[in-house]
Amino acid sequence: MTAHQPDGAEPAADDRLPIGEVSARTGTAVSALRFYEELGLIASERDGRNRRSYPRHMLRRIALISVAKRIGIPLEDLRAAFADVPLDRPPSHQEWQRASRGWKLRLEERRRTIERLEAELTGCIGCGCLSMKACALLNPHDALAGDGTGPRRL
């Protein structure tokens, strides 16, 4: 149902877009659209010939998925951000605002993590010892080895 339709009314035929047109308009491969649908990030309907078509409001979701992907946001994080945004109808302004606030919190945490990593890498690279194991600055006396293998400071 769109804002232009009374309750219970079917969307007009031109409110639905075939998968090829969605792919062309969004620059997203058809295979990626199918994958996003499998993950529950977007939704389509099938016509009598079993062809997928998408409601026009899916274009916004697909655009956000593309942006998230471009900046390295995992699809699982995006799924969490979209959890309260309905698939079966165009989301309200309030629903998008709520999702936006949740996404903003995730992005802020991601930014803080990247800044911590940047500070540690800058210190490590500036030290010149080329050895995380023996580094007196970030890992004096290899104290972190007792915590196990792999990165410990993140």
C-alpha cells in the first residue's frame, strides 16, 4: 500500500518494477538483488509467470545497501539497522528516522574503532622496530602473548 492508495488496495502496476529495471536503475547486479532478498534486506513479489517485481520503495533500501557496502558496513549490520523498517509497505518518516538513529550509533562506534586502530598503527609504524612481538611501545616484554594469538588490543 502506498500513501496514495486506500487500505487494502493493490499497488498500481507502475508502482512495481521488474528486477531488470531495478538492476539498471540502481546499478546493482540481478544476482546481488536476489542475494539481498535471501538475506531479508529487500523483498519482491512474483507475478503469474513467476517473475520478480519490486515495489518502488525498495529503490531507497537498495541505494542504502549500496552506500553501506561501499563504505565497508557488513550486511549483517545493515540487516540490524533495517530490522524495524517494514518491507511490505513504504516506511514512514518516523520509521526511517528510527533506523537512521540506530545506524548512526553503529557508525559512530565503527569510527571510534578505526580511530583507535589508526592511533595504534601510527605509533607502531613510527616506532620502526617492525616487530609487534618485541615492540616496547605497544607490547612491552610481549605481555599480550599470554592472552593468545591474534590481535589483542582491538
